[in-house]
Amino acid sequence: MIEFAQPAALWTALAIGLPVLAHMAYRRVTKKFYFPSIRFIRPSQIPRTGKRRPSDIPLLLIRIILFLITATLLADPYWKSETTPVTEGSGEEVLIALDLSPSMSGWDGLKEAKEKAAEIINSNAEKVGLLIFGRSELEKIELGKEELLKKINFLSHYWTKGNAQLMLDQVPSMFSKNVTGRKLIIISDFQKSDWQTAYSNLVESGISYKLVKVGQKNGLKGRRFNNVSVMDARAVPAGPEKIRIWSVVRNWDDVNKTVEVDLFAGGKVQSIVTASVSPLGSTQVQFVLREGDFAEALVRVKSEDEFKLDNQRHLWLKAPPARRFGFWMPEQESDETDDEKSFLKTAVASAGDNGWNRWEWNQDQADGLRLGDDQLKLEILMVLGVGKWFEEEQLGRPLKIFLKNGGVVLATPGEPFSSSVSVLRSNGLMGYNFVRVAGGATRSRNPFRIGSLDEESALAEVFAGKSARDLYLSAIHKFGILKPGPVEHDTEIPLRDREGRPLALVRNFDGGGKLVFFPFRMNTVWTDIPLRNSFLPLLMELTQGKGIESSSRAWPVLEPGEELPGNQGLFTAGKPGAYRFEDQWVEVVLSSAESSPDTFSQKELSESLGGTLKNTEIKLQDQIVLEKENDPLWMWFAIAAAILLIIEMFWSRPTQQNTSSQANSIHA
Amino acid sequence: MAASVDHQLLDPNHLNQIEDYSLLARVVVDGALPGIHRSLRQGRGSEFYQYRPYTRGEDLKLVDWKVFAKRDELVSKTFQESTNFSVCLVIDTSASMGYQGEASSYSKLRYAKMLAACFAYIAHRQGDRLGLFAYSDVVKEWIRPRSGSGQLNRIFSALRGLESGGSTAHKFGWEQMVSGLPGRAMIIFISDFLEAEDTLAEQLRFSLSSRYESLCLQLLDPDEIDLPNADSLRFAELEGDREVSTSPPAIREKYKIEMNEFIEDLGKKLSSVSSEFETLISNQDLGCALRRFLGMRNRK
């Protein structure tokens, strides 16, 4: 049988009165009358005379049917098949969604929630289920009432940051099919950080819902009181054999708070600091320890506040590993190579900061790599005086593997210059050809100078003002002139002399590796760059690779639920603390969002859940089911309306009958 | 002129039943108007007219000796004496002349053709040379004035073939027709003269000459005088594309005034060039037009 999705639109059928009135009230003035001359005929108002009975009954009928079909079309008709299964309910289902996010442990949220849940379970005769949310997986528990009550008593909070959206997305599928009522009772503190992006039109899905707010503890207008948290804690070197631990303490209240913060390490409290924290503000607290005494520490706030999970923070006191660099050189070292090595070693070793971001010369790692061990951690490899020795030792392959693994290689030419270039080219490392060595004959001539940097290059950003002048005053006594060869590589020329000839070639590799080739040696025979202030920034800027950028100079800090990939497995953060994972020292900290005392009111949230609260709202759900099972008829009605409209237009067009009969009589 | 006129024989509704214009003309002229026209001039013309008994004193040349030999009776032959006067019938056959109102059983053109047939018959009987010029925006018929019974048949035959159509172009072929008129002539111009008041007088200026005379018979349908009876109509021009929707009762009075002014204006302009003018309504009998024609002809 035919049913309508928008039955209210059927009221438009009353418009059939319009054609009836039109047919009764007006007479058509369409008779065309041929006349010898209309010279003295003036247009005038056509009299419209009413009639007791409508004229042109067939046309009127067509118009009435057209109006009726259009009204039906607007009501969106569909054919309800007799075979459509009628949704027969098997009672009402009540699902209790219990928030177990960490914030629920504060302000007596969880305790209150358990009480409320027990109350609901006891007062509902229908089928009751429990849904626990607050992390990336949902847990649905369907037990008898007694078991459910027991289960609730043993529930404790999760550590993962609350995820309300996950619950809202999956709730519709959690209900059984063919129930007459689906009711969801959400018990949560509705913390803003968890719920601000949550949206689901539960009403449209046919689910009635009820929001039970817990854990407010005399909060006003969605704001709870009495919480102080440790937001951050880090350890940094502080002079010889000392480390400084600084932490940030935040006061979430709008009144000033004075708290004691202590550092717990080695099984006892090492230091206590009293800190005054301004309303809704933060303050730094610092502790100093001897380096090497302790591996880990715990910063704690001694405060009787409502949310205790954020009152402490674990941290490692161990220094993170230094960045490593090493050299490949010919076996027979020359003075030039020695000079070059000492310049580069000094420069790179001093490239770090006073903290734990430091560089370490590790020749063992470089030698291991030379022997083919590609598992070693080396960030910069400097190949000095590339020449025949490189070819003889077949170092091209390990070098390529190093580059593919994201390593950075700095290479300088050896003797003769041409052999360096041909070795690099034959190993597929560079596509440039050697032309000649400029300035090789004499040192008495004017040195070569570095040309102006490309304004958009990364070097131009580093060298500006005085540092740029220092770079441009650098003298290069001799260098190898190179020109592009037939094989094209992705090679950049960040540095040129004033005639545009390359002074540094940089080739980027797929794995993030980088090969930097200077066509001169980094010693005073070739150039005075190593003696200049701009040497270190030039070197570090050119050798800055993706691998170096990504390598953090602190231990990884994760929030519960986050994952850290390792060489052999995956570390999933759980309870806050300090953990050892493979060669990493991992800190797991509670998400700072959980400390927030702000919550949503039920009214604010109901807008995100499909409107006002309704107890029984399953019609829409049924409609969705019916739409899937029934055939829409609007297209047939649209076709019928179009056909009738065409017939009406043909029927009501001005007829030629009168005029043609007149014309016939004229010519008779 | 005869005093008694059988008006039924002049009624166009009756005459419309007669298809043959020769018969129609004889019915009108010989039946309804016996003696109103001047009798045939008998004399030494070339066209044989009739026999009559010989009377003493007559020229023996007139005696038909062959009849005498057969019947032993003296009979004289009489001949129709031709005049040197030409009558040229000019008929407008434009589409507007094809109009036939709901009250009429014939169109204006049919009325014009009946009238022309009668004129032709009378003129022939009086020995005048007879011509016909019919036009719309093209010349449909141009029979140069000649005398003789064959010419009359040609005229009747041409009248039968005339049909309305095209727009009115009074100037078209006019010069050709006027230049073809021999000696003295009389132009009988039958048209509705719609939209012609500005140019017609100029065309008929030759009527000022003593050699020529013109009679303009304006032929209108009763609808054109009074407008059709209907509450509302969409009027469309027969000779154009213009249309006007109006209510005839609402504009009837004003229309009549403007139409009468137009007719009067036309009459004045034609009298200024010595042209006779008469307005005929197509439901009138033919008598009025015939008397007007004979009056003019007999003055010559």
C-alpha cells in the first residue's frame, strides 16, 4: 500500500479549488476574428463574467488531477510491500555507558558513577547492559543483574585519555535488533577535553538517551575546584657533574595555592620546595642533583586535591645518547688529511649545546661501518680525500647503504683531484665531471671568493648581516672545477664562487641521506674557511639531514595509549612511569587534558547528541528501516505529472477552429 | 425610367443563388429595371441586332433578301450602333474584399461581382465599349475596353474567376490601366477603400478632364459599419499581422463615429476631383448602385 514520508504535504491538495474557481470565474478570450481593417478598433478591458457551472469540464478534470498528483508527489510517496517484516519488539533495552577516563577518578566521579549505575540497574526491569568507555576500545558487558552489580564494584579508571566519540559511534550497533525501545544512559563527568568534539545524532538513530553527570563535587557552572598538577618535568645538565630537574606546576583553581613539591629519587625524598602558584597559573620548580647518582626520579606535589593522578611525574635522569660522527680516510695519512680531520672534528664536536644535545667522535662506529656493519648508529660520516683507496677497499656499497639509511656523508677530494671525481661517479654517487683545478699553479694570485647566495636558499637564511660578510670574505685558494655530466642526479649547488662554479654539491637520497661534496679540502692549503666563524654554521647547515632532525635529544615522552616502534617490537604506553624499551628510556605521563576541571552541562551536550532528551524515540529508526525495504514512488508520480502537464498545455492552447471556419467562409 | 421596380429581383440574397453572371445581369436589368436604361442605338453599326418588319420608306439596303426568298416577306436587319464611349470596371480583389460577416450570406467581393455584371450588361446594351481591371497587390485581370457581345462574355467569364487575396495596392497597375483607356471613358471603381483616403483622390485626378468620369462605389459589410456582435474578440487584420483584443460593445459607439468620419472625409476628397462617390452596404439591394450608374451614363 502507498504511504507517505511527508503526509503533511497532502494539505497542498486543497489547491484543487484554484482551477475550479478559474473555470467558474473566467471566460477565455481566445477567439481570433479576422476583420478587414482594425484601424478604428481600440483595445479595451475584456469583460470577465462569472458562471454558475464550470466550463470546459474535461480540461478542468485534467487540471484537478494534475494538482492532486503534484500534492502526492510533494508528500514523497512510497510503496510499502506487504512482505515487509514488521518490527516486533522484544521489550526495551537499556545500555549504561560508564566513563572510565582518568578524570573520573577525581572529584569522586567513579564512586558516584558506580552508585548511579547500581541504582539504574536495580530500578530497570528491562534488559540492562553495561558499556565501558574511556579508551580506544569499548567493552560491552551483558550479564545478569547480580553479576553486573558485582562487576561494577570492581571497576577502576583507565589511564588513556577519554574518547567519547568512539562510544557514540559504536553505540547504535550495540543494541539488539527488533527491540521496541533503545535507551542509553551515559554516566560521565562530561569533561570538556573528552567531550568537546563528540557528536552523534542518537535521536535520529532511534536511541533515546539520558545524561547522568557525576564527579562535580560542588562545582559551579561546569567548573570544578581544587586541583594542582605537575604539568612537565625535565632533566638537563647543570655544570660539571650536576643535573638540574625543573618542573612546571599548575594551579587549576581561581585562588592562589601554596604547595610543597618534592623530588623523590633513590627511595627517598631528595629535596622539597615550597611553591606558590597563582590562580589558573603555573610556576617552575627546580632541583639540582649530582649527575650519575640516580637513573630516575619522581616529582610530586604534596597536595590534598581532588584529582590525584596528575600530582606526580616520572622522569629519567640519564643523559640521552650523543650524536656520533666518524671519519674514513686513506690508510696512509698525510698532513693535509690530518689538518682537515682536526678542523672538522673540532668543529663538529663543538656543534652541540651545553645540554644533552652533543656530538661525539666515535671512530669505532665509523670503522665498523667501513667493515660493512650497517646497524651502527652514526649520523655524520666524513670521507676525507676520496681517491683510489676508496675504490680499492670497495667502500661504495657500504656508503650507499649508509646514505639509504638516512646518514649524512661529507666528502672531500684527494690526490689527484680527477680520480676523486671519477671514483664518486663510477660508484653512482655523483654525476659531475672534472674540468680542472683552478688556482692550483700558484698561490700568489687573488683567492677565489664565494658568490652571493641564492636568496631563497636555506644558507641565505643562516648567513645574514655580519655572518654573511664573514662568509663572503672567505678565501679559496684552489678548488676543482666541476661541470654536470651526462647522468642527472638530484644534486643541489648551495654554494658557488663568484663566477658561478660549484663550491659545494649536495645530493639527497631517498632514505633521507645526504652526500655533501666540497671540491676543495678543508685545510689552510686550499681555503681559510676552517679558520672563519662561518665554518661551523656552514658545515652544520650543509650536513643537516632528515635523520638528524628527527633524532630527538631527549628521551621519548608518551601518553597512555600511544605507541613507540622499536627494532624488535612495539611499546604501548600504559600506566604513567619511567620504562626501559630496547635501547630507549621512555617516560609515560598522564595526558594533561585529564587535569582540566571544566565540564559540559547536560543541556550543552544534548545539542551534540541529536536534540532534547526523549524517553522513547524509535519512530525514526523504524523509518530508516522502512526506507530500505520500501520502493519510492515519487518518480512515477513525477512522470504522470509531466504527461498531464503536456496534455493540459496542448488542450488549453488557443484553438484555430473558430478562425479557420471564419476564413473558410470568407473565401467561399 | 420605369417607376415600378421589382425589388425582390434586386435583392442580393436572391441574386446570390444565380451562378451565371450573364443570366444574373439579364434578370436584374431586363427583369427588375425594364426601361430604366436608354434603349439600344440601332443604326449602321457592324453588330447585327435583330430583324423587324420592313416599313415603307426604309432604305432597301437593310432588307434581308435571303429571308424574303425563303418566307416571301420583307424584313429589315437592324444593327447595334456602337458608341465611342468606354466603361471600365475596376474591382479591388484584396483580402479585405473577401470578408463575409456572420449576417451576410456572401462576401463583399461577390456583391461587387454581381454589381459589375449588371453594369457590364447595361453598358453593353447601350453599345459602350467595355473593359475590366481587377487587382490586389498584383493585376489579376485586365481586359481592355472593346465593344461586341464577345467582350461581354469575356467580362462575365473573368468575373467568375476572381477571388479575394493579397493586400490592397491601389497604385499598382493603375497607370497601365489609365493609359489604356481610349477616348471618352467612365471608370466604375468598386472597393472598400480602406486606408485609401490619402492617395485615392490623387489617383482619380484625371476625372477633372471632361473626357473622363469616375464613380467610386465603396463596398462595406454591415459588420464594418456596426462591428460584430460578441462580448470579446481578438481582431486580426486580413491584410496584415496586427491583432487587437477588445470588447466590441465597449468601443462600438466610438468606432461608428470614426468610421463615419472616414467615409465623409473620403467623399469630400473624391468630390474635390469631380469623382462621384457612393457607400454601399453589402446587404442593400443593387438598385441604388444601378440608378447611380445609369444617372451618370445618361448624362453623357
